[in-house]
Amino acid sequence: MSRFYLGDSSSSRSGDSDDDTLPYPAPLQRSDFLAPEFDPSKYLSTLRNRHQTLEDLRLELRSRSQLLSKELLDLVNANYQDFLGLGRSLNSGDEKVEEVRVGLLGFRKEVEGLRGKVAEREEEVRMAVEERVGIRKQIAVGRALMDYEARLALLESRLMVEGSGAAVPANDDTSESEEDTDDEDEEEEGTYGMPIARLRGNAEQYRLIHEVSSRVGEQHPFITAQAPRMAKVRSTLLMDLNNALKEARSAGKAGASRIVKILGIYADLDETAEAVNVLKSSQSK
């Protein structure tokens, strides 16, 4: 059988024109077997158009397999020392892996210990901050209570509440300063019992005491203990305002401006109803 390849026109022309044998097919390409999705059945189905008998195809595949085996053997022989070194390194790999595993376990244990210490320290800091906030609140409450007591004692002394046990300090010039700041409003105060400025100052002091008690809390034990004193102060303050309003009412037109000012003080104390009652009682008389 003459052996020349398909597609080789020069070889086909050089052969005997009377030779009726088939041309020998081209060798199988190595790249065909290296395809990522190589499938033997599909590959063999593409070879049915080859001008080649089944036995010749088998012989060619066997020779290709033998060639690949020889190449693999040559590769192993050429890299024999490297293969031996790889085997020795793999033999001691388990020990190294165990060493790494033990080291990682120790590291994890240390991390967990540090995490626990950090959590404990965080809790200590949180409790210390809460304690500090609580102490600051207590200090603020204590200062407010001291302010409450000082203002209440001063107001008692100015109103001359009986049983207060407090006297007006020698350097207490509050009434004088109040009167000095309102000279125009007090041109006719000589005819009345108490200046408007003093009444307004007492009312303002009473209102400030209520603001302090609101900040501390009306249910605080100290605040509730001072309720009798506050009741005396309130009644005395209202009594002074009632007397002043009656005096201004009895003065007729001359006391009109004074009535307006006194009514304003009643409004500041939220005691407008008390003022209305006083006016009605004085009018009926």
C-alpha cells in the first residue's frame, strides 16, 4: 500500500496514476487530545470519514499510547531526584502540620484569655462611669437642696414668718436695691404699707424656690419635710398681697396703677383667683 497524506497534492501527483489504493490519512493531532472537554466517543465519531481501516486506527492509537507512556517515563527519570525530595518532604509534613495546629490552638487560647480580660475591664469601666454619673447627680441634688434651704430661710426672714428662727442678715440690702431700681413706680409708696418692689421681690423668691423643688422632685424627702414652712410662707405672702391690694383699692383712682402692678404679681404666682376674691370682697364692702 502506498502511504501519502491527504491534502498533499505534490505527493498525489508523483504516484502511479494506475494505483487504485486509498491515500494514507494524516496522523492524529496531539492537540485534539488536550481539549478541556475531550470526549473519546465524540472524538471517534469525527473519524468516520478518514480513509483508514478500523485496525489501522487501533494500531495508531496504541502507538500513540505507547509514545505517551515513554514520554512520561522519561519525565520521571529526568526528575527522579526532585520526586525523591518531594516524597521526603511529604513524609515529614504531618509533623509540621501538627506543630502548626498546636501553635494555632495556643494562640487561640491566648486570644480568648485577652478577650475575657478586655470584657472584664470594659465592665469595670462601665460601672465606674455609672457610679461617677450617679455621684454627680447626687452632688447636683445636694447643691439644689442647699439653695432651696437658703432661699426659703431668706424669704421667711423677709416675710417675718413666726417660728422661722431666721433673721435678716445685716448685709441683706435686697429690699433697698429693689426699691432703688423702681423709683418711678414708688413715688406714692409713702402712703402705703409695703412697697411694690418688695412685694415683687418676695414673689420672685417664692417662684424660684418652687423651680428648685421641681428640679429636685416634689417627692424628695427633704422637700416634703419643708411643706409646712412653704405653706406658712405662701399664706404670709398672699396676706401681704391682699392687704396691699385692699389699700390700693381703697385709694380710688390714685391707686389704679398700683392695683395693676399687684395683679401682675398675683399672675406671676398663679394666684389670679385669690386676687379676684379679694377684689370682690372689697367691692361688696
